[in-house]
Amino acid sequence: VQMVESGGGMVQAGGSLGLSCAASGLTIWYWTMAWYRQTQGQGRTLVARLRWSDNSTFYIDSVKGRFTLTKDNARNPMYLPMTSLKPEDTAIYYCNEAPPDAGYWGRGTQVTVSS
């Protein structure tokens, strides 16, 4: 199983980005998938999660109303549109199961928000 994240980049505060997660070799529709982020010197923390079976979602308070998890049953099965980005959203973003499987971590995708 390999997680491949994409869509990161550099934007100014208030801008938008859309992250995508591909999970090759994994049947994900029976699982709960999540996005995590890691800032320099910190561990990975949960940002949002999506339960595949019923589309229920959870978001940390700081991203509610700005980030929206969606499923895409095409090439990239999980998508995270992010709007109204803030400098504190700057991090490397990863996707994984929830709770995470240590063997599934990918390289992540860097999101940098300038003020």
C-alpha cells in the first residue's frame, strides 16, 4: 500500500489549494481515511477524517468551515479543498487511515501560506 499526496503549493493568506490522496493497493471504502499535517519540529496531527461507509466527517476546530473532505472515486479517491488559508496552515500534509497505519505514510505534500 502506498499513499500518494499531491496538490500542495505556496499561496498567500486567504488563498485556496486542493489536496488529493491516492491510495494504491488499498480497498479504502470500508475504512476511515484522514488528512494529517506536520509542522517543523512537531509530530503529525489530525486535520480531518472521512468515514467511507456513511460519509461522516470530522474536522479540527481550526479548519472547520474552510476545509472540506470529499470522496473522488476516480484516480484520487480523497480530496481536500482548502479555502481561506492562513499562515498557521503551513505544514506538510499527509493522508492515511484513521487511526493511522505506520506503514502507509507517504511523502506528503507541502503547503506554505504566506502572510
